[in-house]
Amino acid sequence: MAKVCQITGRKRMVGNNVAHSKLRTKRTFGINLKTKKFWSEEEQRFITLKVSAKGMRTIKKNGLEATVKEAQKKGYVNLV
């Protein structure tokens, strides 16, 4: 599976390395992605998600169920 956050949909970005001589070469900026288990009080089970640090902050702020429902609506996560 690709390195994509299942909550925010963030993925790697492409940019340039810029040398002192202004010579530019391509590089990628990875995201801070972790595989993390979250306890779902609604389903009484653990849910494992590939989530970025920003996604973890979103879950902490809005709650797991509300965040997962919004991510499913946007098409980022599909749980069975």
C-alpha cells in the first residue's frame, strides 16, 4: 500500500534540492506516517490505521468515530 494517511489523505510531495550554485535536482518530502491502533468505543474493538502526525492530532481533537466517518465520506479510509 502507498504511503498515504488514511485520515487526512496526505502523501509525499515533490520538490527541489537547491545547491549553492542554484542548481536544482528533484527530491521527495515524505510524511510522518505511523501504523497505530485506536480503540473504538462504538464497536468495542481496536482499529488499525496508517495515520500521519497531523491525522493523530485531528483524531484527538474531533474524536475517532467522527474523524473516521468524515474520512470515509472523502474516500480516504474503508473499514470492514
